[in-house]
Amino acid sequence: MPADALRFSGVDVYYGESHALHGVSFSVGEGRVLGLLGRNGAGKTTCMNTTVGLLQPRRGDIALFGESISRLGPEAISRKGIGLVPQGRRVFKRLTVRENLVVASRRLPGRQAPKWTLDTVLDEFPRLRERTSHYAGNLSGGEQQMLAIGRALISNPRVLLMDEPSEGLAPQIVAGVFATIAKLKSQGLSIVLVEQNPKLVIDIADDIVVLNSGSVVIAETTRSIHEKNIDVSRYLGVVSAEDAVS
Amino acid sequence: MWFILTINSVTLGGLLFLLSAGFSLIFGLMRIPNLTHGSFFMLGGYLGVTLIRFGLNFWIAAILTALIMAAIGVTVERLLLRPLGGNAMQQVLLTLGLSFIIADLSLMIWTGDPVRVPTPPGLEGTASLFALQFPLYRLAVVGIAVIIAVGLWLMIERTRLGAMIRAGVDDAPMARVVGIRVSALFSVVFALGAALAGFAGLMAGPYLSIYPGLDSEMLPLALIVVILGGTNSLLGALVGSFIIGFLFNFGQVLFPNLAYVILFLPMLVILMFRPQGLFGRLT
Ligand SMILES: Nc1ncnc2c1ncn2[C@@H]1O[C@H](COP(=O)(O)OP(=O)(O)OP(=O)(O)O)[C@@H](O)[C@H]1O
Ligand SMILES: [Mg+2]
């Protein structure tokens, strides 16, 4: 049986004494999209930051294609093949668009030609191509989000983590971002998609995990959520619940 | 007198830039004021003059001094600062302690007498232009400072390494997440900062001479330059250096009793209205 692309096994994370993740377990199959839902403070970003090595789990393990990565630093985890589109985008504001991409690109082991290069990323996001020498801090929110996605892709990750890529963007821009996600999925990339609004992920995700106060409360395939008519929204924010009703 | 004062101010400005550019880079990336920076300056002067006494040409001694200081900088960063794992308070205290150790060792090795550094051959005299006598060596110092400023600017703004350093200054955790080895960059900026400071120390030799206490005279000047010009800004360090060069020299002559007021007052005023410094950016 092939190993999962990414697997959390009983992961506990603390901020000092504050217990943020309680034995979190879930897995992302290769080529699948996992929607990670939960209201403000549920622990979604903590999961992402632990995966990329910014936080260390106190217990439990995180494995990438069967290989444990939970004791590695962020640089090493990036080289193992995890890309992060962080919450709030966090593009390097004082670097140009081109520099933001160049600092994140690197040679792959072996002789294989990388799928994502400066050129192919700029092909994917023509808006960025028009702005390669602009400072990232001067871009619009939507452009910064494209840049954050491009910066994650250019390292040619095997698993892509996206932390609330729709946050603070106009609906039209969000639609564009999700079109990109759909395209990446169709190319076989394994993706974790963090959102607060279930409506955004339900169409694109194969699996749904819902966090509440640092614990997994729902972990189902999207299909069984539909079939069993599971109410995801009761674990989500007020806004999302209203959305679900309306 | 005004003329000589101006020349001295510009020269000091050039030296201060060499000192504070590295200080500013280290502060921007590692978020600690390197209190050993004045010691690097003094140590460079002593090392350089020792090499010259062994018979080396001034310029070869200067380059060797920079290389030795770079090695010392890497060693300090790797062996002493890194094990503290990013604990800023401990790191700052360590750089302070190290500055005392370097001061004592220098006193042991080079004694308490000021060491005069011979002016490099060919630059002893003056050049006259418009009936003014320009001391050649000081002009050379300013010229070298400007060349190094341009080189540093190109390195920081136009190379991939420079972009990585700026990324680390901007958001170090995110830089690590995209695969940049930020801890390797710490070594790079520490080596570069130590090399520039040591080089500046030797450059200062023929003009200030090298003596115990030079370290603790230079460190506050570097601090003011960086606070005034703004951290994370090479241009700020450059402009700040020349402002302080002028304030220091003119202040000492015009208001000898208030020399430090003259130095610190403009800094306070600027900080009140622009807390990020003249050229700094709020992050
Ligand atoms: N740096 C930190 N120090 C201490 N506690 C933190 C820190 N970051 C997050 N927390 C706490 O950990 C919990 C989980 O936060 P996290 O950021 O993972 O939530 P989230 O699901 O991403 O929320 P949001 O939707 O608002 O982004 C919250 O209770 C939060 O207050
Ligand atoms: Mg979050």
C-alpha cells in the first residue's frame, strides 16, 4: 500500500504551556485535496506551521510519503518537498516579484527538469509577469496571493499547504485563486487547503477534516459528508454558519 | 580651519560608514546590536599595524586584516552566538563580554600606548586644488568608502545572495520555510561586518592612531549612525555616517563642552518624528 503524501499521527503542539493541538491525526492521500476547516483559533495555522517545521510537536509524528519530518528544521522540510502558502501571504515585501521567486527556487536532485521554474510560474500568473521588477509590498492583495502561490510552487513541492488563500480577497479574485488550485489538483499535486468557509472547499476537496479547539472533530471524505448529511457548519464560525443557512 | 574640519568630517563619515554598514546588516538580520563591533574596529587596526611591522605593504595588510577579521567573525557567530539559539538577551550580553575580553587581550598584546600607523607610501602629501590643500590619504579613505558602499549596494540589491539576506531581514521564519538557510546568512553578515569594521580600523590608523578605548569610542558612534539613518538601510547608514562625521568634528570645535549633546540631540529629535530613522522602514 502506498504511503500517504502527508500523515499526522497523534500530534500535540504547545505554545509554552498553552496546549494548541490535541493528538491531531489525519492523512492526505497522494494527488488528493484535503480541506482543513475550523473556526478562528481552532488550530489550523498551528497544524500548517508544525508541518513546515516552524513549530515542533511535543508528541506524535508527521510523515511525508512515509518519511518522518517532524524533527527537521524548516529549510530541510522545504527541501523534502513541502511548500507553504502562508496565512496573510507573507511575501517578502522589500524584494521584487522576481526576487521573491528566485530566492525560493533551487536545483532539484538528479537531472530531472523541474516542472516549476521562474518562466513557468510567470506563465501561470501573467499578472506577475507584467510586474516582475515591482516590489512585492506594492502589489495588490490578489497579486500578493499569486506571488505567495508561485513562491511555494517554484520549489516544486510534493505537498502544497495553503492557509486561508481566500482571506481578504474580493470574490472575483478568490475565484481565480480556486481555479489555480483546481488546476494544480488536476496535475496530481497533493494539497491541504485551510479555510473557514466550507462552501469554498466542499467542491474541490476530496476529504474534509474539521478542527475544534485543537482536536479533530470530523474526518470524512467529502462524499460521505454529503451522503451522511453531516453538519460541518456547527463547528465553524458564526459567519460560516449563516452562510450555510442562507 | 573650516576646510580641515570639513575634510576631517568627511573622512570620519567614510570610516563610520564602513563600521556601521556591517553593524546595520547584523542588526537587521539577527535582531541584535553587536556590541563587539567597536572591538572589531580596534582589533583590525592592531592586527593591520602588526602585519605592516612584519614588512607587509599597507594595502596587502589591509586586505589580509579584512580576511582575518572575517574568519574571526564567522568563528564568533558559529561557536559563540549560535549555541545560544536565538536568545537575543544572551547574545547581546555575549557580544558585550567579548568586547571586554578583546579590550584586555589587546592591552596585553599591544600595551596601552597609542600605536601610530604609517601613512601608505605615495599618499603622505597633499594635492592642491583651487588654492586648497587636500590631504591625499584622507581623500583616499573617502574614495574607498564610496567604492565599498557601491559594492555593498550592488551585492545587497542586485544579487541572489543579497535578495536572500533581504528576505531574511524581512521575515526570517518565512525565509526558512521557502528553503533559505538563514543561519548560513548569519555567518555571512557577521563575517562581512567584522571584515569591514576591521578594515576600517586599519584605515583609521594613519589618521586617528590605534589606542585602548578606541573600541568604546567607535561603538556608540555606530549605534547613533544606525539609529539616525534607520536600520536595514544602507543608504541610511551612509547618510547617517556623514551627518555624524560632521556633528562630531564641528561639535568638538565649536561647542567642546557639549560635544555629546550635539551628537545625541539630533538623534533624539529625529526619533521623535521618525521613530524608524531617516531612511528606515517600519516593519
Ligand atoms: N504564537 C502564539 N502564541 C501563543 N498562542 C498562540 C500563538 N499562535 C496561536 N496561538 C493560539 O493557538 C490556538 C490556535 O491558533 P491558530 O492560529 O492555529 O488558529 P487558526 O485555526 O489558524 O485560526 P484563524 O482562522 O484565526 O487563522 C489559538 O487559541 C491561538 O490563540
Ligand atoms: Mg490561521
